[in-house]
Amino acid sequence: MSGTLNNVYNNISFALNLHYKAMARLQEQASTGSRISRASDDPSAAYRVLGLNSQQRLLENYMDNISEVNNVLEVSTSVIDEMSSIIDETKVGLTQITSGTYGEDGRQRLAQQINDALEQMVSLANTKHLGQYIFGGSNTSSAPYAVQRTNGEITSVIYQGSSQQRNIEVAPGVQSNAYHVGEDIFCSDNRSTPEFLGDTGAAAGSGTSSVKSDVWLTVTYDGSDYNLSIDDGVTVIDVGDVSDPSNVAVMNSAGQVLYVDATNISSTGVDMVRVPGTYDVFNTLISVRDLLENEKGLSDTQLAQCRKKLSDSLDEVRSLLTEKVISIGFKIGFIDDLKNSLENIKFDTEDETTKLQEADIAQIALDLSKREVLYQMSLSIAGRLMSLSLLDFIE
């Protein structure tokens, strides 16, 4: 008999405990508003929620990357626009000099203004955003452009950044480059045949030259042969020592080569040699400034000819900058569209997560009411069963 009473007691306790746990779970859902507080509440849904939460974090990371890319591209556009304005102002000044609007004093003032503009150009090319250089490619920790000076003036600007772009992942399998290689932005890469402006008779050789922008070819005579130099006499080539005077390789101290056809050289002097398709924003300004200062002692006729060609060089650089701004603008548009797409995906993910987690308060209230009624009935029945004694089994 004692065994029977023990079984009754255990069964009643187990049933009441089940009711209590069910009520506690419903009360927890009602208070938190969440249907799933722990994995055991609904293992399948909990697993799905974990996956959705992971996807949300990944999307947030991509959206942070997109914001970084967008900000860097916006800064890049502003920098290039400012450079374009400097080129435009230089073009206007050079046109006024060419038309005779200003005299010698005006030329010197413009040369100083261009020198100041050149300093500004280098500073813009070394722009940083959030502590990172934006035109150094994958090397964002050091200034991409360095300068060489003579008597305080910039005589050359050297790119020392990376040749590789820094790519940032903005979506699964999608990368975007925000930190550009400066050489790709500020330098043309469509080399044409060198043009010789001067009276020496020198012309372009048949070889492919490696010099860029503008160089000055100095022709001297030693009494028996003509000598050629493109670095103010630091490196000199004797035409009489070469086997083919129609294709003389004139090298400077930096290792760059200009191929010269020397067969028709008839006089000494200085020729301006321009290489269309290789201009950059820095060397173009250097050439304009140096021409205005005329330290080479060029004739008025040669100066006028060179100024016109330098105007063409400024147009080339201006077109290059415009092209880059348009290209970056397309990239910004793509990034904005991608951001909108990811935001929509993130919204759908959050919505699905909410539907899985969110408790139906109205249904919970009904279920809780039912459970309370069942619990009260169970307590009533349990009270009767627990009051059984040996006398209840004696007939």
C-alpha cells in the first residue's frame, strides 16, 4: 500500500512541476517579449536566429567598409577638383602672358604664383584621411610624394608610394579600391613621339624614349663633335662616339633615356623636348614656372613656341584630372547602390530574426490563462489524492 501512495505522490509532483515550468516559461515570454531566451526553448529556431545574427554582424561590417570607401572617395574627389582649379588658374595666367597682357614683372609674379601652386599640389597629393594617405596605394602609412629642391624651389616630384592599390571588401566577393596609386591619378600613360622645340636641328630618334613630360636638350660643340645632354651637362653624350647618329641614346643621371636623331644638328643651343601622353600635374607646373623664369636664355620666338605647347600640356593634365573625377564618381555611385542593397538585406534579416524571436503576446495570454486553470484544477485533484489514507481502502 505504501508503494501505491508513493507512486501517486510522485506522479502528482511530476505533473504539477510540468505545469509550473510551462507557466514559468509563458510568464518569461510575456515579460521579455521574446519567444526564445535560450536554445532549449526552440532548438531549430534558435539555430536559425544564431545564423541570422551572424549574417547581421557581417553585413554591418561590410557597411562600415562601404562608409570608409565612400568617405575616402569623396575626399579624393575634392582633392582632384582643387587640383583642377589650380591647373585652370595656371592656364589663364599663361594665356595672359602669351597674349602680351603682362610684361616681365607680370611673368615673374606668375612664376612665383605657380611655384606656390606647386607646393600646394604636393601637399594635396599627400592628403591624409583618418591618418592614412589616400594616394599611396596599399602603402597608407607614409607620404607618397617626395620633392627635390634647388635653391628652395621644387625641381622634381618623386612618387614613392605603392604601385598596388589597397582593396577593401565591401560585399561577399566584391572589393573596391579607395586608396589609389598616385601615379594612376596624376600622371598620363599614353606615350607619344617626342616633340623637339628649338633651332638646333635635333629630332626624335627611332628608339622608344623613357623620359616623361618636358626635358631640356642641351647641344654644345667641342670643336670636332656635337655633345648632347638632358640634365644640364651632368651626363654628356659625344655624338662622334656613337655608331648610329640617327638614334643617339641620351641618358640622364636618373637613368632615363631620350633617343635623338642628331644627323641634322647644325647649331648649339637648348631645345625643349616634350613627350605628349606622359605629363603629370607636378612636372607640368615645374615646366611652366621654369619657362616663365627663362633661366635657359631662350629667344622670344622659342619662348612663344614653348608657351603654346605648355598650354597644350596643361590641357592634357586637366583632361586627365577630369577623367579621374568622372571615374571616381561612377565608383561612388556603385558604392551607394551597393550600400542600399546591403541595407535592404540587413532589414530583411532583422525582420526575419524578429519574427522568429518575437513572442505573440495575445496567444501567450490565452495559453497562460489555460495553464493557470489547469494548474488550479491539478492542485485541487492533487489535494484530494494526497488526502488518501489506509481507511479509504478498507471496505
